[in-house]
Amino acid sequence: MTWSPDGMPLYALVMAGGAGTRFWPLSRRSRPKQMLPFAQGRSLLAATVERLAPLVSPERTLVATSAEVANAVRAELPQLPGRNVLAEPAGRDTAACVGWAAWRVARSKPEAVMIVLPADHLIPDGPALRSALASAAATAAARGGLVTLALRPARAETGFGYLELGEVVGAAAGRPVHVVKRFVEKPSRERAEEFVAAGNYSWNSGMFAWTVEAIQGAIREHLPELAVGLDELMTAADSLGEEEALRRQYASLPKVSVDFGVMEKAKTVWAVGVDFTWSDVGSWAGLAGALPLQDAGVTMGDVVALDSEGSVLVSDGPLVAVVGVRDLVVVATRDAVLVVPKDQAQRVKELVEKLREAGRDDLL
Amino acid sequence: MTWSPDGMPLYALVMAGGAGTRFWPLSRRSRPKQMLPFAQGRSLLAATVERLAPLVSPERTLVATSAEVANAVRAELPQLPGRNVLAEPAGRDTAACVGWAAWRVARSKPEAVMIVLPADHLIPDGPALRSALASAAATAAARGGLVTLALRPARAETGFGYLELGEVVGAAAGRPVHVVKRFVEKPSRERAEEFVAAGNYSWNSGMFAWTVEAIQGAIREHLPELAVGLDELMTAADSLGEEEALRRQYASLPKVSVDFGVMEKAKTVWAVGVDFTWSDVGSWAGLAGALPLQDAGVTMGDVVALDSEGSVLVSDGPLVAVVGVRDLVVVATRDAVLVVPKDQAQRVKELVEKLREAGRDDLL
């Protein structure tokens, strides 16, 4: 089948619920990772929505985020109708917000196709992403099932989950459509290398496409308690308004990820094989490619470096001045400064935990 | 002779003129090194004046500093009469301010004995310092010449000048009084080791004692142009007031150090041999002993460190949070952050120069 997004009610859900302590002190409760200006000075979230726009209009783009940052998200995305920002009063993982979006869209467009993607990834090639998402949406529309984007592994990464791909059952705009045989948790180094060598494994990108009908059906089948909760939520919203209904009921929805609660349990999941440059921007050390490259490494903001290299130097206010540093992360904000060797950048979490224990909530 | 400070008109001049870029970003034009809180939370300057107080009263303690920071110095030393802070409208090195102080004291107390010492050194043992200064003052009063404190070298330091000591000509409160044979500039490592091994070399502490009569005579003899300038300055001060006289004439006084312009040229200089713990706090790396010692190294202000050691971690506002750093200097203020390996701490000067060239005067 040939498929054009122009003729179809295509919606997108951008999942922007992450707290993200890995980018402390730049990221805070009030300014999670997806709000950080890592996309050529714009936030990852704004860049994600703008990348989508030629495929999915702002009127059909929903963003799910925590109530705490919902207004900041609305300010970041002035092109979106305010009610398209779904404000979660409590974190209930991804199945709940995917369900909420699907139930909401189903009311006005039960025949809609939905794309779901994270707000905090970096994908420089917008046309490649849109073409891949269009293929996945076409596959979802044609086959009526759940579709995931299977990213060709660029390396034996141990930080991501993998998909084991089965037989090719068709093609979408030249891309192979596979049956997914198995979802694999983050592997060991050895297994990751085996996966890459084997050729029939891909990275689990966290990007999906499905018809609203298919995801509603899958939630009713595999997470019936969530389905009932969402039915009740919509009914309550009719009488109380959505905000009050959410305030009363959202926190009691089951807390489970869409991967674990739906995708891994579904009888059939299709995978569209895609291949583009993609980064989940997982830590300060992983910012190469996201920030401008200087002699000293990657830098952002007001930075002066002498005889330094391989470093990540970020200022959000104070001048960051370094001499003779190697492979170091330095991040300075008005109220906190982080210094950590690049190969220990993931230990920022320990620092944040220590600050939390010490009651330094003003800095988190 | 036995000598008691109680019976003598003993004055002190504390030289607080240094700009001190080595402690950037904590030190600024408006807050030079001697104003930094490196003496158990108090400034080096305040600690210096307080250490002196049992020997020289605040009424007889003069502080020479730049006009730019004179009011800050007065605020730091509320116990001093305001006019005891000599505000230099231009930096003319130490001979000019020593001369100004001597000329001024000579008017009211021509028979006075003067102690001269820097404002930015760290000397934990106050009684030992006062006893040594009393010995030097007694020697100056008894012999009528120029006296310097000869510090027993604690190590083969290449960052200080040395004194070659000649014969012992007497004693003061049990301390040997030597003739100074020679002033030696900062030596190489090899020569410094020879000096320490030889036993008749000492560190040039930059602390002096002399009668006002002796220093005036030495300036008239070796820096006659300065003597004439100081005579004219005092005359002008009588008619115009001291501030206006300084404004008109101070900048034209010869610019030379008291070491080079007077001490090295004088026919006879006495050295009183002293031995106490002393630090010129020359750089961030040299702060051990001045700041509280923690597992991570020396720290000041709001610092959280995980698995770090041998470092100098200083906060003047923002939290400084480090993980896994070794032998690193991190200094954070509200508008600038410095990161440099401890063994390159002296390169802060290069950074400051670069900022000056870039017109970043707001940060200097």
C-alpha cells in the first residue's frame, strides 16, 4: 500500500515526562533534560516538536509532561494549543500517558494513527526521521497493529534495550517491515557484540506508531485495570473538567511502562527497520555532537579554555575558565558547579542523591 | 640593652598594596588577596593587624593600600583611625609608601621605631611573630640602622629571595643579629638546595624594622629624588590637605621597591635570625594550612566532594560539587569559575591576562 500522511489523521505524542538528574546542575526538577538547550541553542523538546511539524501539525501534536513543568512546556511550545500539553499530576510511567493520549484522541478521531516518541533525543536529520515515522505510521495503518522503530545499531551499546527481529513480512517506503521476535533488556558487553555481529538485532528506539484503535485494544487486553481507569477518567473529565478529574484519579492508574506492559505482551509487534543518526544524550559525557566542538572539547555558554582538551565545558551564567584540563566535565550555574572526570559522568546521580539526603532541595 | 616596646614609640606599617591576580576569581581589583578570608574566615589583612595589636596599638598602625580599596580596608579594620589607612592614588611600589609613612610619622614622633610587614602572609603563631618583631625593633633602636627578619628556610624554595648572612654581631632576646652580606634573587633549584645546606642563608621575609631617622637617612642617601618628592608632598599636604596633595604628586614619585632601592644599596643591614611557621600563600595550590583540611583536600565554603583528594575546593557562593577529582583546584564565585590542575595553579595569571585582552574587565 502507498500511504500519504496528508490523507490520514496522523497524531503525535511527545513524551516529555523525564526528570533527568544526569544533567544536574543544569537540569532541575523545574527544568528537566528535555528543556535543556542542547539542540543548537533550542531545547531538545522544542527541536523534537519542530522536527515533527512538517509531518504532524502542532494542532495534532500532544506533549505529555509532569504538572510541575507543564506551564514551562507550554511556554516553550507557543505554537501548540495549551490543552495539547497533557499535565500528569503524578508520574505513572509511559503506559498511563500513552493511554490517556489515545483515549483523548479516540473521542474526536477514532480512526487516527498515532506516533509516539521521546522528547529528549537528538536526531540531526529531520527529513530522515520524518520519512521513517511516516513508514511506521503507514505500516500501523495498513496492518492495524503495534509498530516500533528498529534502529540499526551503530555500535555494541550496553545502555539500550534491543529488539530481536524476525522474518521480513513486507516493506514501507523501501524499509523492511519485520516481525519482532523478542524484546531484550540492556545486554552485557559480550551479548551486545554478539547482537551487532548477528545482524538481526536492532536498538529499541522508544519510538512507536499505532492506530488509536490498536493501542486501545492492546491496553484493554494486557492492562485492563488501566483501561478501566482511563474510561473512568474520561467520564469524570466530562462532569468535572479534565484538570479536576486528573487531580482525583490519575495517581491511582497502574504504573508501568508501555514497553513492559503492552509491547512485550502483545502477540504481534511489527518493526520498521530504520537507520539515522540518533543519540539519547544520556549523560554529560555523551554531549559530543550536541554541543559545538572547540579545541577544548564541547562547550556551551561563556567558556574560556587554555591548553585543555576532550572536556565538556558548560556555563549557564558564570564564566567557566579552565587551564590545562583533560577529559573533564565542568558545568556551572548561578547556584551550583559540577566538576567530574568525563569517564565518571554517570556518578552525578550519586551527588544528586547526596544532596537530596542533605536536604538541599533548593539545588535539585 | 634590654628593650621594652612599652617604653618606646613603636609604629607599624602594614603594606597592603598588592593586586594579586593569583587568586582569581576570588581576588578582584576591588578585593585583592589580602582581603580574602584565608585566616580562619577572617581576611589576611585583619589577621595581620590583630596579630600585631599586642605589640603595636591600632593608633600606631598604618596600612598602605591603593586608593581603589582604601574604604574597603577601613571597613575591614574599624579599630584603626581612618587616616591611618594610607590611600595610594597610584601604585609606586614599596619605597614610596614606606617613605610616605616614615615622613608622616617623623612629624609627630621623630624618635619612633617602625616595623614594616606585608598584609598578605599567614603566620599562625602570633606570639612568636611579635617576639621576633620586638627583637628586630630593639636591634633597630640600639644600632640605628636597617634591620630585616631572616627566616630560617623550611625548604629549598625557589619562589623567594634569600639573604646571605655574615658574622654574628650580637643578640636580641636570644636571637642572633647578623650582618647581611648579600641579597640574592629567587634562585634555581640547585642554588636553593646549596643555600639550605650551607646554613648561612635565610629567606628574605619582607619584614623590616628601622628607626624613622634611619630609613629617612637611607632614602635621602640612596633615593634622593624620592626624598625630595616626599618633602614636597608633606609641604603640599599642609596647604592643600593630604588627599589633594597625594592626588597631585604621588604618581610622580619614583617607582622602586624598598628592597632594591634601599636595602640592597645600604652600607649596613642587620638581620635578626627568626624561625616560625610562615607562608606567603602564593597561589591556590599553596593554601594547604590556610584552609580547613578535609578528605578531599583543603576546602572553603559550600563544598560537597565524593571520592576526591589532594584538591583545593573553594566556594564563594555557588555549591561546588565534585566527584572523583584528584589534585585539582576548583574555585567558584557568583560570576566566574576556575578549574585548573594544582600543579598548574600559577597559570591563573595567563587566564587573567586573556580576560583582560578580551575586555572582560567586569570579571577582573
